Amino acid sequence: MSPATPAQVKRHRPGTAAYDKGRATAAAILDVARDVVLEHGLRGLTMRKIAAQIGMSPGNLSYYYATKRDLLEDLFTLVITGYLEEFERLRQMQVDSPVAQLRAVLEFVYDDLGQRETTYFFPELWAAALRDDWAEEQMEMLYRQYRSVLIEIVTTLRPELDEQAVTDIALTISASIEGHTVFIGHKRPHRDRAPHIKALIIEQLISLAVDGPRVRSDGSRR
Amino acid sequence: MSPATPAQVKRHRPGTAAYDKGRATAAAILDVARDVVLEHGLRGLTMRKIAAQIGMSPGNLSYYYATKRDLLEDLFTLVITGYLEEFERLRQMQVDSPVAQLRAVLEFVYDDLGQRETTYFFPELWAAALRDDWAEEQMEMLYRQYRSVLIEIVTTLRPELDEQAVTDIALTISASIEGHTVFIGHKRPHRDRAPHIKALIIEQLISLAVDGPRVRSDGSRR
Amino acid sequence: MSPATPAQVKRHRPGTAAYDKGRATAAAILDVARDVVLEHGLRGLTMRKIAAQIGMSPGNLSYYYATKRDLLEDLFTLVITGYLEEFERLRQMQVDSPVAQLRAVLEFVYDDLGQRETTYFFPELWAAALRDDWAEEQMEMLYRQYRSVLIEIVTTLRPELDEQAVTDIALTISASIEGHTVFIGHKRPHRDRAPHIKALIIEQLISLAVDGPRVRSDGSRR
Amino acid sequence: MSPATPAQVKRHRPGTAAYDKGRATAAAILDVARDVVLEHGLRGLTMRKIAAQIGMSPGNLSYYYATKRDLLEDLFTLVITGYLEEFERLRQMQVDSPVAQLRAVLEFVYDDLGQRETTYFFPELWAAALRDDWAEEQMEMLYRQYRSVLIEIVTTLRPELDEQAVTDIALTISASIEGHTVFIGHKRPHRDRAPHIKALIIEQLISLAVDGPRVRSDGSRR
DNA sequence: AATGAATGAGCGTTCATTCAT
DNA sequence: TATGAATGAACGCTCATTCAT
């Protein structure tokens, strides 16, 4: 997934990044920060590492980002914004049928989770969300957008279901795919099985959307 | 899940913990360390915090665990060993049918992922495994044991499938549940939907084990 | 006390502030600097704070004041010049008697020390003078002017005294009032007693000027 | 004035300074800290400077004092406690007459203000009290103890005065001496006039205690 | 088995100052 | 005149680790 352009991100010091040179620097900072996270993890991300990697003084880095927190928030926003746009694109995609659209969405997500950035970034996001309210909100916003696409499709597929049932299906589908990241993601132990696992889980989740649940949202069996 | 007994953990300084008192201390250290991880996350785990919480000097803590790494490895081993035993128990469980056994296993896993310990520990484990070979091995060992239980059941259910197909199904099932941790785990945003989502995904995965895949392990359709 | 006009202050970069606009800017800088000192103390005075408060870049601030030291010297000069003028005014004041003039001078000083600016600025000046020769000189120049007014009055009152004795009396009078700043100054703990204390000390010091000392400047008793 | 023994001061990390060696280090820290304040002022006091001067690592310094604030509070307490004890001694002093006792107290204070420690420390304390509530409290506590001695003496001397009047006299006396610090204190410009000024102001303040005020505490003239 | 003491590297951040434009 | 960009040293503080007792 292509990253959002830095222009969309505005947490760096106001007045900063006004000239071309500064704008390039601001973009480079987030770029390098993302690399550092991929390489050393979120806890290995230090202001000094970013500064060193970019060849700038710590003082100058804090000229752009007054606090590490600001930088981190911009970085998260940058990554998440990219996905937000992607999901919007998937929602507006022209397709033959709801099932085809659902398959397209799930294939996109599954393929993306094999990308290096995704494999390394999302587990960090999940862990961060456990202890940071802002991160939790961002994560929830991202997945809400994702699920809203699924909800639209499932609503079309299953007009007889109530809203809660549809929402539950969307949540189940999205949650079920995410876990695959740590097994068949980039350089993960079962990466080689990705194509088969992908087919398996996607067909099964489509089946859930089309036929399931055999259990109603109130827990009773149909 | 009950923690492993300290006797099973052997990474602390050789020659130490020779007596009962010492062994008890070593166990207490890991116990406190786990609490600290739950409360502050892996990056909030410091030797000083452990020492303070246990009422011990940092110097003495390093008598039991010379390095933080050693302590961390014992801690991971402790947690993982607990699951290993649990899966062994599930394998030997007496049940009426393979489907009932499968359901029991999946229900155990799903319920467990709502436990505070699990919700907070596993995302940390996944993130750690991305950058640490030892952690990756431990994680893989844990999930291998988990999958081996699934493989046994699916083999009974689907004798016509080859080994690879069965393995893929087991991997798919296990991977599909894990992701739910960050959505319906302890205090996670969709915790209240857990009962319904649990029913949905478990029935669907049982269905995968019983009927699926409609796609063969070589990718061709049945 | 009215601030000195910018024209009197000449420490900023030679060649700059040649035009009216520049001179106004230089004055504005000092004005803001004084506010910052009042609010954050001398150690809370930073070039960045001044620049920010005046809506100017640090770079441009250093165009007017190449170093913080320069700015500080101008600031001290500005404040001190104000008092210099005030003392000159008090010297030339038309009054009925030397005692009335003395009382007017001491009342002015006592009232002034309750002003926010004075209460906050002078202790800083005293502390600065301990470690900075320039500050010490400025401080001494200020108090010399103050004492010279007192010396004139006491000389009129006590023509029999030699110069040293008069000087000692002036020093004693001025020094004795200054300490009140930290007790009954702006928002200081005993501010509410200021009117009574003022009457007490002023009458006593007038008495010193008129009757005292009972001890000669050589230490012998009269 | 002899400094309080470090044993009286307890703001360093608990558990620290348990052995003789550690206790010596803790004492040395405050000792060096006081020297640094005398030499560089309160704003020139840095943890690193203290550590360097004492020949210890910054890490070890923060083993004794977790924060600079803690160290500063201990330092202030140390200095102030010394005076508290001194004033207690002066209160219990056996003397021939109230006037002699008053003279003894004022002479002590006047002589002390010429000590290097006092000359350099008190202006810092006054400035600190302007912006730090804790410092203000400490300062007020110190002067309250000082004034209580004066109040006792003046009450004996002037039994006809009401409490407020006596208190005002004590405040006036103490406040009037303090300001001399910056003029005739250690190495201050008028240090050479100290003996004469001392006689002048002390006699005048004794006179205030004995005869004055000619103005009642309600402002009316007697 | 346990302590207090000590190190040294690294952290995020501040700030006076410099410089090209 | 004025800006944004950049530096480098210093700051308070944290932390894993070591060591003598």
C-alpha cells in the first residue's frame, strides 16, 4: 500500500516545513521513522536513531517534532490514512456482484498482510493499543472503516439480517483474517502456505457472509 | 491457565536456586515479572520494577537472573509451558466425537483469549517474535503443539485428505481465531460481542474442518 | 515607573535599528523580555520565549540582539534608567523642608517596592550582581544615584557631620528599606502589614537622619 | 554558622546512605551542592556539575537523589535547619537584660550576613521564593522563627503594646536588616563600612524596639 | 543469598546560536 | 529585515549491569 503523502500529516511544529527543503525533511523524518520501526520495533524507535539515520542533529529533529509523541502520532496517522484511502477505493470499486466485491476486499487485505510494512507494523499497533488510548482510537477508526465496507456488502447479500447480525459478521470476517499476519506474513514461518491458506480462509469467510450464521445474533439457532 | 511450576524453568543462573527457598524466590520473580508485563507492557518491564515490587535489591535480582534476557526467556517459557500442558490435556480429553473435541478445543482457545493475561501477553509475543529468533521459535513451538491437536482431530474427521491439506486446515483454523484477541479480548472494544462472534467463528471453522476446503491443497477446485 | 525610551538603550547590534521601525522593534523586544522575567524569572527567560511572545523567529531576534547577554544588558539598563530618572526628579522636587523631602523619597521607594515589577525584578538583580561584574556595576550605579539624593538631604539636615558619616547614614537608610521587598512586596506573605510597617520604618529612618547616629563614624559614642 | 548534620536531612532515596560509605557520600553531595550554588548560583547548579565535582557518575548521583528537586529541598532544609537551631540558641541565651539580648540577636544576624554562605545563599532564596511555593514556605518558616525570638524580647520590653504592634515591630526589625546583605555582605561594594553601618542600624532598631513606634498599629499617632 | 554503591551509555528535550535565503 | 533550517552542547533522568562486602 502506498503511504499517504506527508502533506496530509500535520503534527509537526507549526511554521515548520514551509519551504521545499523543510517539507522534504519532514517527509524524510516519517519515512525514516517507519523504517526504524520496521527494523527495531516500536520500542527500538528513538529520536536519536531517527536523527542519526537521516543525518541530522537531535536538536534539528526536535525542531520538526517537539516531542517523540508528536512524531509517533504523525507516523501512525500516516500509515492509517493510507489504509483509510484504500478502503474507500474498495468501497467504490465497480464490480459484477457483491460476492466478487467481498472477495476483492478480502484478497486485498490478505495480500497486504504479507507486505513487510504490514507484517511488522500491525502487531506493534495492536500492542500499542493495549496501553495507549490514542493508539486504540486510531486502530478502532481504521478497522471501523474496513468493517463499514464489509457491512455494506453483507447488507446487500443478506437483506433479511438485522443490523447487529450484519455487524457481527463483518467483525468476525475482519478479525479472522488479521491473525494470519503473524503466521503467513512477511518472512513468517508459514509464509510458503500463504496461497493455500488464503484460498481456504477467504472461501470460508465468503461462505459465512453468504450462508451463515447458523446462529442468530441473539444466540438461538436457526 | 495455571502457571508452570518453577521446577520446569531452568534458565536462571546455574548453581543458584539450589535450595527450596531459592527456587521459591526464582518463581516469585517470574510471577512478579508477569504482573509487571500485564500492567506496563513488555517495554515497561524493567529489572528495577521487578526488584522493587518483590521487595528486593536490583543487585540481588541479578543474582537470580544475571541478565534481563535470561529472565525474559524464563518468563516466556513459563507462560508457554502452561499452554503446552493445556493442549496436551485437550488432546487426551475423552469425548463422544471428533467434532465435539474440536469444538472443545476451539472454545477453550476462544475463552482463553478473553483472559487478561492472554489479551495482554500474546500481542507482545507476536511483536517480539518478529525481531527475536528465540521468541519466534518459542511461539512456533507453542502453536505447533496447538495445531498438532487440531491435526489429529481433522485427520480423524477427514481420512481422505493428505497430510498437507490437513496441516493447512489446522493452520487456517488456529490462525483465524488468534486475531480475535485484539478485538474481543479483555477490555477490547468489541468485548461485548464475544459470545456471538465466538459462536459464529467456531461453527464456521468446524464447518471448514468437516466440509472444506472446496479448494485442494494444490489450489485446484474440487 | 515609566520605562526608559528605547533611544536611551544602545546595546543592540550596531547598525541595526537605524530606522524608526527597527527602533520600535528593539523596544518591543525589551518590553516583552521584561514581561517574561516577571512571569518566569530570570532563569525562565529564554530567547525562544521572547521571540514566540513577540511573534518573531529566533533568527530574527538574534538580528536585533546577537546574544542573550546583549539583550539582558539592555533590559537591565532599561529598568535602571527608569529609576535614575525618577531619583533625579525626586532630587529636584520642590518641598517645604528637608524632612518632608526625605519622607517623600522614602515613601516613593517604599511604595515602589510593592509594585509587581520591583518585587520580582530586584531580587533577581541582587542575585545577578553576586556573579556578574557588569550587573554589580549597574546595581551600584543605581543605588549610588539613590544615595546621592539622600546625601544631599542629610547634608542639609546635619551640616555638622563629615562626609563619611553622611554617606554612612544614606547607605544605612537605603539598605534598610530594600530588604522589605521580600516581606511586604507584591503578593509577599506580609503584604497586608505594608502600611504600618512603612510608617514604622520610615519614621525610624527619618529619626536616624535627624538625630542619629549616636555612634560616630569612627565608632566612638557621642 | 555550622551546617546541620546530614543525618537530619532525609530526602534522599530511602535505603540509600545506609553504610558509612554511603552516608559520607550523601553528606558530600549536599556539601558540594552548596559550593556549586555559592559559585554558580542556583541556576548554575546542575546534577552533572555536582557529580563531576564530587567525582561520581550522574547515574550514581541520581541513586542518592532521584530528582534534582529532592536534592534542592534537602539543600535548603540543611541550610535553614542550621539557622533554626541558631535562633533557638539565641532565644535561650542567658543575658542581663532584654536590650542586651536584642543586641546579641541583631549582632549575630548582622555578622552572619557578612559570611560568604549567607551573602550568596539568601538572595537566591529570596528569588526562589518568588516562584516556588515550597521555597516560600521554607523561607517564611525560617523568618518566623527569627521573628518569634524578637517578639519575645519586645514583649518583655514593651508590655503595654498589643500583639499586632509587637509583631509589626519584629517584622520591621528583621526586614530592615536583611537588605544590608547585598550592600555590606561578603565582598559586596560597601563591605568596608560594615562595622559602622552595623552600629548605626542596630542602635536605631533597638531604639525602635524600646521607644517606637510613635505610630500605633492602627496608624494613629501617639 | 542479599545489600548498597557505582558505572556508563543512552534517553527525550531545551536552548543559545549560526546560517543561507 | 525576516524566515526556516540546522547545530551541538548540555540538561535531568533511566536503566541494565557490575561489584565489594
